[in-house]
Amino acid sequence: MSQDGAQGRYAGRALAGGRYQLRDLLGEGGMASVHLAYDSVLDRQVAIKTLHTELGREQAFRERFRREAQAVAKLTHTNIVSVFDTGEDTLTDSASGAGVGAPMPYIVMEYVEGRPLGSVLDEDVRRFGAMPADKALKITADVLAALEISHEMGLVHRDIKPGNVMM
């Protein structure tokens, strides 16, 4: 997962004036990390994507991240996570309420409980030697349906991979 451990360096921190309490690290890529979080206003779990600190220092990356949130928020499809909120805030320590670090761009998204396609694929390969064809075709059809909606809106994902598809 992360060199900072399973919880990640931001677990126990909060964003948006304490509204979002960051919990476990769900995954990370070259530009951002995704944490499980708790939305205290709406009393629900969410996923929060935060731009890596070093990239957050650059205006061009912050602007690209903000545009990503706006673009995805316009998409409505069963196979595409919903975007609930976006912003830029300084992390705060949940216990003390003190600010920690530089401002951090974030995107608050629907939390999808499940496993990444990559781990499902690995399990199927171990058990069966390959993913069963009917299962592979169903997953492919679902991913393509989501991409079709995205492309109709003029958006290109640019990072389709098994780790970014939740089952």
C-alpha cells in the first residue's frame, strides 16, 4: 500500500473544518492517495482522494485536480463513482484541531465497498488458472459502459487498470 503503513500518513487527520475524518489508506498512485473517511455532517463513509503533497505545491497540478473533480461530478452512471465535494484545505489533527502542513487539494467521492479487480483477477488465476470467461465478459461490459458515458461527455480516463476498477 504505502511506505507510511496500512493506515497512511493522514489517518486520524481531518479536512474541511473537521467534516471529513480520514481513516485507512485505500490505495495510491503516482499523483494521489485515496483514503476511507467519515463524513460527520451526512453520517456516512466516503472515499477522499488527496493530491500528493509535492504535486499540491504546483498550481498546474492543483488546477488539473480541480478540473478532474468537476468533470467526474458531471457523470452519472451505476459503474462510475459519484463525486460529492471538492476543495483545498489544511489537514487538521482530529484530536487537537490544530492545522498540520500545507493546503491539500481533495475530492470527496462515493465509497464503494469491495475489492479492486486486480485482486479478484489474481484470486481467479490462483483458483482456476484464469478468470472464467462469463465473468470476464460481464466485467468488461460494465467497464465499457462506464467509459462510453465518460467519452460521450468528452472525458478520457487515462488510467484504466485493474487496480482502479472496484468489484
